[in-house]
Amino acid sequence: MARKEDTNQIFDIPFAKRTYLKNSNSKLYIKILLISIFLLLLFLFAGLRLIRDSKIVFSSFLDKQIDMKDDQRILGHLPYPEISKDKLVFIEPNIEVHIDMRESLLKMREDAKKDGIYLVFLSGYRSTNLQKDIFYSLKSIRNQIASERARVSAPPGYSEHSTGFAIDIGDYMQRETDFEVEFENTDAFKWLQRHAAKYHFKLSFNKNNKHIDYEPWHWRYEGSIEALKIFENSNRKSK
Ligand SMILES: [Zn+2]
């Protein structure tokens, strides 16, 4: 009998121990669960931070790319490719423009005439060579250094006129304002301000441009994909 009790005692001990172990295990599970939840939240938080940071890095990378394009400027002017001859058409004996803007430009002049406004086309496409002559000869005539001259004329290779999408416009009734800031007071300019956008024309150098002087006579065409591509960088910078 005494032996049986002994046996029971022997069995009892592991049983009690096992219960103790079971309790200890569930506490451990809870601990592991809590730690897992904590780690999960930590990773989630870290992940969100990483996404946010990479967005910041990416956008600053884009800004840098834009700045790099900025570096292509010379004296405030952006570089422009010269248009191939087969895309140019004469709209007047001495004025050539890109074929894509011909129709819109002539329609604009026609519609202005109906309103009693007489637009004169002063200059369209200019080759890089002609721009070279203008930039360097006028510079010496006016006794200006390049940076002064660049405020009123683009260096060769940097003129919107070489794209065929730029046009200088005057008022037939006030020719003395040709290529002058006073052109902004003419009826022609006021008409253009109200209506030019309808024909996809935009003033290139407005009063807010910090590099280049205000040119109320100089308009550019943005009514085709080719034109928009050419002026994309300029438009991005002026935002
Ligand atoms: Zn011009």
C-alpha cells in the first residue's frame, strides 16, 4: 500500500509539473503574439516611411533632371533645333513658317481683319546662320556685350525662330511700334491678347520672364504635338 502511494506520488508530480508547463506555454504564446504584433506594426510603419522617403527621393531626382535641362540655357535662352527645309512654307515673299502653323496663322490674320485689325507679319523662320548675323552684328552696332544683347535677341541655335513655330507680329496702322514694347498699346496687340489662344498662339516672353525682355510682338504656335514637344521645357519652366 505504501508502495502504491509512492507510485501515486511519483505520478502526481509529473502531472502537476505538466499543468505548470501548460500555463507557462500559453503565457509564452501570448508574449510571442504580442511581440509579433509589435514587430508587424514596426515593419508596417518602417515600410510606409520607406515609401514616403523614396517618393521624396524620386521627386527630388526629377527636380534635378529639370535643373539639368536648365543648365542648357545660354544667357537665359533655351536651345532649339533648326527645322528641316521641307517643313517650311512661304506665307509671304520674305516670310517662311512651319507648314503646321500656316493655316492657323493665316486664319488668325483673316479673322482680325474682320474686326478691323490689320496684323503684319514681321519675321517668321530664321536660320541659325541668319540668327548668327543678327546676334553678332547688332551686338557690335549697339556696342553691347553678349549678355545685354541676349535680353533682346537669342544667340544662334537658341532662337524660337529657328523652329519655324515663332512669328513676330506688328500693327499695320502703327508700324512705328514694330519690335518695340509700345506695340503692347496697339489695337493689334489687344486683339491678340484676347483671341490668339483660340488659334493656338502664345506670347513667348511675357513681363514675368526674368531672363529675357518682354516682347509683346513675339508669338509662338503650340497647336501641334511637334510644337508642344519643342516648347515643353520652356513651358515647364514658366510654371
Ligand atoms: Zn521674335
